[in-house]
Amino acid sequence: MPRILFALCFTAALAHAEHLVFTTVTTGNCPVWISGPERSKDFGFQSLAVLNDSEGSIESLHLKVTLSTGRQDQLEETVDSGHIYVALEPGEQKRLDVFLGRIEALTQKLKSMKQEVAWVKITVESAEFKDGSRWDPASPVLDLPLAPVILNERKITALGFCLSCLLLAEDSALQQVKVSKTERMDFPSSGLLSLTGEFTAVTIEAWDQPGAEITNVKTTHQEFLPANREQATGDLDLIHLAADRHGDELALTSTLPKKAHAYLDVHIFVPRNARLVVHGSGQLYIDGISGDIQAYVANGTMILHLPEEGHYDIDARCKWGTVNSDFPGELRRTRWLIGHSFADQPSSGPQKLHLRTGYGDIVILKNARRPAS
């Protein structure tokens, strides 16, 4: 079964009163997709939507909950974990109760850390299949000999020393290959920015300067030795971000083929009054834009940071995921009990937001800031 996700997929649900943002993170090779966290009075993760995206039958999952404040001087800390029975056939999707992340305990911990906002993340630590096999995100290990080798103590010591030196030498030389490019372009203050294509993550941020600034960073998934980095650079050349001006429109088109085995992260600064039209796949972050926004993301989370004093006409829908908004409105669940739709009441705001996701959540925050990556 083809993978639904590419690289890292991130979904989020906001806990308003406690200043806790509950998120789900699914790594690119994970056999299941977790999304749409729902909370109760007691638990930040009362339930999750779970999809078996593998070709095997999955019996159970081990989940881990961590807390971080986004500060570099504070490490991410494990705060809860659990083992749940799922019984998922290939392609099957369910909403399951997990009862993880006690809100009272997390709130007290946040106060003791003297922080106003924290991100609480749930991840899949391992998955057990019906055939007895097991998945976990651990790194590959060195090949082991097929037959046991008997060594005396002196040989074992010498071999261990040599192996340690070899591993240290390789680790110091192994690096991801990264290529970045920044360009400035003319762009009117109320112009239209359109973005089409696949990407890992795109941030569109408002600034008070004329024109637009576009930075794209291509990074390989794997680390390479110096002798192989030229080949890796060739793979990065398969990734493209093209820009074209048509009147007051700046059109961006991204190409991220799977055979490139790389990430494409894009950061765009545009005037605050710019209008946005996005149609693609990947994580989308929009911060401080006051123009109308139309955005569709096939696979990935959409997070918007909007001024608290603004007035908005919000129409947001998720096929597989949850809509969470700091702003008042009506939230409805789809007939399949998986997706969400949200509309503000009344729909009379000057800024129109038309938001759609296929697989992923939509999070609309008041003056919030996402954690540093």
C-alpha cells in the first residue's frame, strides 16, 4: 500500500484554558497514521483517530506522550505512555480511546516550569503485527556474524577499541546534505501569493516590508560520507521551487519527487495584507496574514496564527482530522465520525478563511507561536 505520509507529519489540537497544545506526530516510516486527538475534562488525549497504512494486520500499539516548551534550554520530557489493543486490518481506520496525558498533572507541571505555553506530543513508539513481527523507529544496527565467533579477552578488548574508533570516525564524517537559496522579489502590498505542489513544510509569514522574500532549504533524509555527497547533491537537484509574476500575482510551484529522498522546507515573507491561495501537500503554517486565505492541504496539518482582535469568516473542514479554533463558531463531526467541519457564527468577518485538509488537522490560534524546530 502506498504511503500516505511523506517525511514527518504533524497534527495538533489546542487546549484553550491550560495553554497546552496537544499534538500527534507520525514519522514517515510508521505503519499507522494517528490524527484528530480529542480531549476530555481529564485527559488531553481521550481518543485518537488511527489508520493502518501498512500491508499487515496490526494488533497493538505502544504510545508515548512527551512535553516541551519549545525552548532550547529545556529538553523534551516523557510524561505518559500506554499500550493499546487496536486490531486494525490493512487500510482500516478507527477512533480509539487511549486515556493519556492527564490535564491536571500537565497543568501543574507547566506552572512549576514557569512557562505559559507547552506542547504535549503523542507518538507511536512501536507496533505489534498479527504475524508476530514488530515495528519501531529505532536506527539500523550493524550486521551481526551468521555464526558465533569465539575470542579471548585480549582480542575482544582490541576489537572493541578498533570498532569504537571506526564508529567515531564515521559519525564525525556522516552529514546530511543541505542546499539553501534565498531570493527577494517585487510584490504589491495586497497582491496574491499562490503556491502549488508538494513540500515538507511551508511557513508564510507577514512582515512590514515591501516585496516578498522566499527561502527554500533542501535537505537529504540520510547522512552521507564525503565521497558520496556529490551524488546526494544531484538528488537534491530533482527538487524545484519555481516563481513567476503575473500582474499582482506571485505564483510558486514546488516539485518534490519521492526519488529525491529529501525534505523541502520553504519560508516566505509577504506584506501583511497579501492574499493567499495554497493547494498542495505538506505542513502549512500561516502567521499574521490579514488578507483572504484559501488553502487546501492533501496530507499535513494547517496551523494559522491570527490577531485576537480580528474578525473572520471561517469555513474549515477536515476529511480525516480535527478542526480546533480559538475563535467562536460551530464545530460539527462528519457522518463517518472521523472528519470535522467548523464555521464561525455569524459569517460576517472581513477576512475570509476557506480551509481544507484531506489527512491532517486545522488549528486556528489567537496570537500563538509555534515551537522552534
